[in-house]
Amino acid sequence: MTDADTVLTCGTVNLIKDETMISTKIMLLPKAEIQRLQGIIDMTNELCPPIWDTVEAVTWNFGGGWEIDINICNGEPSPYVDAVLFHGGSAVHVWESCDDIVGEWHVILNEFNRAFKFEIRSEEE
């Protein structure tokens, strides 16, 4: 489980443009943690049976009731990354699953006048 002691840098930048609040968060994780998480994703079913459970879960708070969950889930044919944006505890956006923990997720939610960008990077990038 990735925890606050593992994260090197965590900051949220909020900007307002055309009445839309744009929140950006960049997480820098140690290279060893990136390799550990990516190693889980890269497992085959022989090593990681498909039980459709969350193997690792990390939640980051944007403030104001907004948070994003990045989950590594068991799946068929192999584990995958699942990202979900919540507001007040309810899911408001689910991104397409992917197979890389390093990446960028973004969405514009016109009904909330909000936009979010979340990025996970290795400290060596």
C-alpha cells in the first residue's frame, strides 16, 4: 500500500478560468515504489489469480469533497489500473482502465464547473 511516507511531492494547484476551477495534482513517487506497483500490474494470471479484487488502492484528496482513487485491480487477463473521481463520496467520473501506473488522468465536468488533472510520475523523471 502506498502511503504518505512514500510520496515525495504532493501538491494541488487550483486555477479559475472562465468560471471553471481547474485543479491539478502531481504525485512524485520513488522509483522503487513505481517499480513495485508496476510489477503488480505486469503479473500474469499464474502469479496473480483473477479474483476481481483491488490489490492496491491510493486515495488523494483535492479538497472540497473531491478525491481520486487510483486502484490496481486483479482482472482478466492481468491486473490493471482503475481511476475514479469522487465528489462527496459518490463516483462522478471513471476513466478507462489502463496498464501503467505512471500516467495522467484529466476530465472536465461542466455540470460542476470543475476540471481535474492528476498525474503520477517517478522521482527520476
